Amino acid sequence: MSKKNPTSHNSILINADQAVHKIDRHIYGQFSEHLGTGIYGGIWVGEDSKIPNKEGYRSDVLDALIELKIPNIRWPGGCFADEYNWLDGVGPRSERPVRINTHWGMAREDNSFGTHEFMRLTELLGAEPYISANVGSGTAENMSRWIEYLTFDGESEMADLRRKHGREAPWKIKFWGIGNESWGCGGNMRPEYYADLYRRFATYAKNYSGNLLYKIASGFSDANYDWTDTVMKISGRFMDALSLHYYTLPTGLWNEKGPSIDFGEKEYFQSMEEALKMDEYVARHKDRMDVYDPEKRVALAVDEWGVWTDPLPGSKPGYLQQQNTMRDALVASMTLDILHRHADRVRIANIAQTVNVLQAMILTEEEKMVLTPTYHVFHMYRPHQDATLLSIKLDSSDYSEGDGSVPSISATASKDGSGAVNLSLSNIHATESQEISCDLRGMDLKKVDSGRLLTADAVDAINSFDQPDRVAPVTFEDYSLKGSRLTIKMPPMSIATLRMQ
């Protein structure tokens, strides 16, 4: 283990006049599945709840999510999507059937949160809906009628049913997932079979009334490149995007992922190693896609990602409830940096999940609510949405533990519409401070407009209902500017953002 708080030196060259590509704002998408208390109790409490709400949505959660400028939300799953019949979730709530959520804890699903409730949520948040259709246990006809119900402005059985349920005007919806993890919980399909099935479902995912669907096929997870190769070869010309899922497991093992609290530097370091694998997986899936789509028309949709740990002790295992630490914040910042670098192909992504499930933005318990360290990362990184990624050259010191070694520094530099350069830096090292010498070229740097810093006193530090601000951003001023050279000093395990003009 390293000595306590020595300082390592690093350098970063930013070419402010060398644009790489656009960082699509949809990389900052969220994912809310019918799972545990992610929807019920987390987002939706109903109009009659004692918890302050707006039209049944928790007011505190709404206000916090609005601050993130969420571009899109994926719903209703996940594995849940491939057993969901949308007709169960429309019409008077008192008449909706009760089902069993067989994927997640055999929980009671009363369908009080359905299509209208989800679409209204996206309106309240100013986000675009991303709906995952049921391919595993559903039919192309059922999916087609859902699209008609949502988007057709003429006279038809489905459009009239929507009007009967209180919505006169059709909605606009762009993102449409055709299957989820069809290789696993979505049907245990072979790639050849799914590729043909995708073509059939995509044929009946029609555009009504000027609404153009952006069709997203089910990709694989991690390093299964053969699925990507097969599906792209057979069905690539029928899709707009192909998904990829990757979860950071602190131990790298599905049957024993590791705890979300009360861990040390060894477990923290392993998490950093696992998180960095995203770069390899995205790069190699992109390579397979390039064979069939060299123009990069088809996007790579990383529509499930995040830290997945063992459930909190005492919680229901099927609810995927875990805490959110400074470690998770750094996994988030590193992952966003990776997705930025690959944004020539990665144009939509969704962290799992928004509230109370996996690497959540927000945790709730009855009337209490707390923002997680990951929430603060997404808030600090907002300036990169739809900005232009800039060319950088990063020379980083190493962070070593046992036989492993990772770069100490992760970074993104982008230029926004006003011409300002926004720089995000993460010091991954758990015990060493970092000094970064930043040379900004191609721009007359006059000042650093603002700076924010997120750090903590322990790798497993959390925000609790009793201590909601233990891990929270503060003003950052530990930098000096001489000409075009900026010297930045960062404490261990920290994330900084700077705006330069």
C-alpha cells in the first residue's frame, strides 16, 4: 500500500481547436425498471400519499431529477419488460389487474404505474421516453398496438382507447427497444434466432403520424462479441442501435459480487480495475459493428451500466438494494469519460438505476430522501451534454495494488456552445494526492470561471438520511494559472470539474 498522501505528478495536453466528436446528451440517460422500490415508493407514491407529491410523483425526487437535465429514461425494464403486457397498465387504476413480478422477488405488481404515468413522468422531467417492448413473451401484434396507442393521431381502435383513457393528443416517442437481454432473461435465444425475430418485430414497429421510431436491438453484455457479429450481419440494416450491457462487479464474480458498504482499499481497487474494462468491451464491440457498418450509422447503446454489489444485509434479495459510496462516484466518472471517448458510436447510455436500485441517483425510505455520490457526479458532468469532445493527451501516474495497476487520472475535456472548455478530472488513487499540469492549446485562456470538487474521507463513505452531505460537492480553488498552463492539485479519491474561458 502507498504511503499516506504523497503527491504524484501528471500532465494533460488539451487541444481546444481540435474537435473529436459530439458527446450526445443521451449518454446521460437513466433506467427505471419495475424492480424493488425503484418505481413504487421511489418515484411513484400516488396522489393520496402522505408523502408530498405532484400528481402522485414524489415532489422531492422530481425536483432532484429535474436538476440533472435527464435526456431520456428507459422503462419498464430490464427483465421485467419481457413479461410486461402494456394493456395491464392503462385505464382506471382501480380496474387494472394485479400480476406477479416473477423476475424480481415475486413481488405484487398492481400496475398503478403504467404507460400514462410513465409518459407523464418524462414530461415533468423534460426527458425523452425510451420504451423497451416485450419480445420474450409478447407478440409483434401486441407491440404494434402499443405503438399505435401511443403515437397515432387518427381514428382507430387503439387511438380511440387512448382518448377514452384521457389523452387526446398522441405522444412523441423516439427510442424503442425491441427486446432486452434476449440471450438471457428475455428469452434465452441464440443470436441467429433473435436476429430473425428482431427483423420481424421491427417490421411491425411502424411510424405513425410523423413519429419516427429509433429502433434499438438487444445486444449482449461484456465480451460476447459473436452475438454482436451475428446480429449485425443479419439485422444491422434494420436497426438504429444495438445495445451493450456491462456491470462493474467489485469482485468480478456474479455469485459473490462484494458488499456495497464496509469495504477497504483492496476491494476499492478491484472495482476500479473492473470499471475500466468498459473501455475494452466498447472498443471491441465497435470493431465488430464497423465490419458491417463502417459509416457508423448504427449506434452502440450502452443502456445498462453501473456498479452491482451484493444486496444490503437485511434487504430483500430480489430488490437489488445497495448503498452508494465514493467508490461508486469514481466508477461513474470513469465510465462517463470512457463513453465520451467512444461517442462516435456510443450515442445513448442508461445507468442502472434511477432510484433505490443498484447504482442509484437517489435513495428513499418512507418520507426521507438522500442524494447519492453518483447523483453529484451526474450533476457535475452536465456541461458535457451535447458538447464537443476535445483532443487530449494524458500522461498519468500509476495506482498500484498487489499485482495490479491502473492509471491514477481519468479525464474529459469538451467545448460547449459558448466556446468555454469544461474539464473533468478524477483522481482514482485512494491514498495519494495528484498534481496535474494542464497545457491548453488552440485557445487564449483568460480565466478559470468556476470549479467544483467531490471527495470523501473513506473509499466507502456514503450519504445517509442522518448525514446527507457527507459526500457532496464543494467549491474547488486548488489550482493556479500562468499563461496557458494550469496547475491543479487534487486530493485522493476525488473528482473535479473546471470551466475555462
